[in-house]
Amino acid sequence: MFKAFLEPFRHPYPEWVIKQGAGAGGKKKARAKNWSGTLGRLWHYLAKRKAKLTLVLLMVVFSSALALLGPYLLGVAIDNYLEGAGGRPWVLFLTGLGLAYAGSSLTSWLQNIWMIEIAQETVYRLRYDLFAKLHRLPIPFYGKRQQGEIMSRVTNDIENVSSTLNSSAIQIFSSVLTLVGTVTVMLLLSPLLTLLTFLVVPLMALGMRWITRRTGPLYKQRQRDLGNLNGYVEETLSGQRIIKAFSQEERVLREFRERNAAIRQSGFWAQTISGFIPKLMNALNNLSFALVAGIGGVLAIRGTVTVGVIIVFVEYARQFTRPLNDLANQWNTLLSALAGAERVFEVLDEEEESGDERAAVEIERVSGAVTFEEVSFSYEKEGEGDTLERISFTAEPGEMIALVGPTGAGKTTLIQLLSRFYDPDSGTITLDGRDITGITRDSLRGHMAFVLQDSFLFQGSIRDNIRFGRLDASDAEVEEAAKLANAHSFIMRLKDGYDKQLGVNGDGISQGQKQLLAIARAILANPSILVLDEATSSIDTVTEIKIQEGLQRLMQGRTSFVIAHRLNTIRQADNILVLREGRLVEQGDHETLLKRGGFYSELYQGRFEDTEAD
């Protein structure tokens, strides 16, 4: 039994929280600055509804004033009774008391309804801004973070803000007004009894200071731990086939337990320490009540104050500590919301994808002439060596350019520079003689279509997934694109045909069929530049043969960049770029490069002959 009692306290208390609570000067200052800035930014969102927010604040003022009027009327009524007044005054006092409490309830109901509406509109705008921001961030942002961790900011963190605005914002303001009003009335009635009531305030302040300096960092840590756990769950659910194929369920469970335990630890101590607040407030509330009742009774016997004043003071003493108690309880919710809001604003403060240059223009027609001149690029700007080093080549309109080289040679990086997912560190890339930095990104990418190795399909119908290539395409154009990609026949064999609903990431059809739909989507886009990043790597040989005719029609008259490992694709290329460790070591057509007997010939002998034999 004794062990069961001690079990909850076996969670190790984080040492870094103890240090921060003891006053690590620099950290404390930075944390306060962050919270102040976060509150200011939340107010910026709230202030967009100033008219309705003003009405809410007026209702809070009326509600607090009417709540304070009730005890005062009760005290006056008792004094009148003791002084011998009766009959009609009692009726008036009871009527006034009923109207005061009824008015307080009505104004409280109105302020809650209006505040919920304001909170939902505020959170709607905040969530929209965050989601829109995610689409303006550069590709490297997503490469450094787990998808689940980002999702946690859009869902859990914003939901914390929503809950606080719905319930806590009005409660905090109301508590402050009630506190100010109560103190004012108490001072008017009896400064001595007011001083007695204030004796508990220093104890409250010290207790709150000790508690909140420890719970603040714990609530932040809990949100971080929750984001890490969400990221891990999303990652493992996406990789279930790999986990099961390699029988790594036990390892995954072990790592999940570690992350789950981290949340349990930070959550346990945050809730445990913050749980001291209501206990502390209740104890001090009882102490205040005892002081007012005891000393007030002595003063009443001596005739210094009336019995009615004592009754009013007892009630006001409770009303004095009640808003403090409410503020203390809401403070925990506010800390949690601020921790979530900080994580949201961290994303909103991320550096966006660099904007288009001021002189950038939109282009309507593209012939497809692409030139790289001494282009160098590195993902790690402070690292050693370049991912691409002084790459120079020219692709004429309508040519098929094959990119060949070992893994990590820089083939995909070259394509990402062409599409301006990244910008080169040096050198220039031109399209039809114009530097691509002088073309708006939307316009540049609007003339390109991509068929990637890992084809991604959205949840929805097959028709909508193909139409994603050009949203204004008709049903007939969608079906024509599917026919060119040789996808029409398998689509028509499905139960609902083009209206078949696919699951998450195209679940419901095979990987090869997904690739066919991705090719149909590219055909529908009718691009001037086509990028095939190992587009047939997930397709069997028979299926690959079926789509060659469609690919040939697609590439006709278009500049095509093809990253491929299969010989029949590379043989057809007008120019083969051979990359090795970020450098362009050879270029030319298939026969020329074989006769040269260089690195391409080695790759061909070691890889492509085996592929051809297969």
C-alpha cells in the first residue's frame, strides 16, 4: 500500500526545470520576452474583431459590477432589519437583489456567446495563416522536420490556443475586474478589514511565483514532446510495410515507449506542480475568512462596524480570493496555450521561399532551350565540397537529356535547380536565353511537368488526380491523357472507372498503376519541359513497354530531362550527361560515349547490360 502511494512520485523531476526555477538569469529573461511577444501577436489577431470585442468587455464590466452589487444590497438589508426597518424596504431589497443576479447571469451568457464567436474566428484566421505559410516555405524546411511534428502545430497547438480563448480569456479579464471592484468597495466600507484581507496576498504571490516558474518550462516541454511523438507515429504508420518486412516491431515499440514516457514525465510534473495552486488558494482563502470573521466580530461587538458590513466583508473576502483562485487556475491553461502559440509563431516566422525578383516577368510561350553555365551548388553552405560543381551544358528545344551517374552524383539536385526549388550558389541557368531568376517561379513551373520516382496521389477520385495537372481540363481531355499514358484500359476495368475513390496516397491501386496516373497527369499539363525522375523504376518491364509509346508522344516537341537506370530509355537520349561526385565528367549520345570508353562505358558495362539482360 505504501509503495502504491509513492509510485506516482517516481517520475524523475527534470533537473533543468529546477535550474530555471532557481533563476537562471538569461533563460528567464528570454522566456518572459517570448511570452510577452506571443501575447502581443495573439492580441493582433483578436483586435481584428474590435467592435464585438468591445461589446464583450462591456458585458464583462456589467456582469462584474452586478455581481458586486448583490452582496452590498444584502448587507444593507440586514442592517436595516437590525435597525428596525421592515416591510416594504425588504421587498425592494429582494427585488433589487434578484434583478442584480439575473442581470449578471444574462450579461455573462452574452459575453460567453460573443467570445466563443470571436475565438473561433481568431483561430480560423490563425490556422489559415499557418497553413498558407506552409505553402510558402522552401523545400529544405520540410526536409529537416517530421511531417507529424508539423501537423502537431496545425492541430494540437492551435487547439490549445482555441480552448484558452474560448474559456480562459474572458475568465481572466472578469477576474481582474472583480478583483479591482471588490478591493475598491472593501476600502470604502472598512480600510482595517481590507488590510486584514490583504495579509494573504504576499503568501499568494510567493506561492504563485514558485509554482509558475516551474510549470512554464514544463508546459513548453510537454508541447515539444507531443510534437515529437506525433512525428514518430506518422513516420511509423507510413512505414508499416518496411517495419513488418524487417520484423522491427519491438524496436519501434521501444522507441515509442521512450517518447511516450517523455510526455508522461513532463505532463506529470506540470499537472502535479500546477495542482498545488487551488490547494494553496483554498488554504489562504480559509485563512482570510477566519481573520475577517474573527476580528470583524470583535469590531462589531465594540460597535466599530455593523453586522451588515461584516456579512458583506465575509462575502467580499471570498470574492477577493475567488478571482485570485480563478486567475491561478487559468494561468496553467494560459501557459499551455502560450507554449502552443509560440510553436505556431515559430513556423510563421520561418524564412519563406525567396520572392521573385522585382524585374521577374511571366512568360507565355517557351521553346525549351535550357543552358547551365558554370553552375555550382551545395546544400550545406558551410560544409566542405559542392553537391554540384561548375556544371555547363546546353539542351536544345525538343531534345531528350538523360542524366546518368551513381547515387549522390547530383542528378536530382540539377533538376531541383532548374525548377528553382533551390537557387545555385554561383553560375547561371537560362531558359530560352533568359536567366530563370528573371522569370516568376509560378510561370517557370507552369511550363514544367514532373513524373517522380515516388508518385504521389491525393485522396479522391482518379479523375480528380489526373485533372490536378490542369484544373480547367474537361472530362474528355482527362480521358484522352489517360489513353496516351495507356492508363485508360485499367481504369475502365475498375468498378467505378474514373470515379473510383482512392485512399490516402492513392491507396487502392498498384504502384505501377499509380505511376501511370502520374504520367497521365503530366500529359494533361501539356508542359514545354518534362522531367522524368526515374519515372519507370516502379513499373515492371511489360508495363514499361506499354507506356513507352505514350511517353514518346509526350516527349515529342518538348525538352525532356530523364533520370533513368534502364538502357532502353537512355539509348534514345539526344544527349547523355554523366555526373560523378557533383561534376559533369562526360556528355554525348549513347554510341559516342561507349566508343570513348570512359566512366559512362564503365557504368554501362556494370549496370545497363545487366538491366538489358533482365
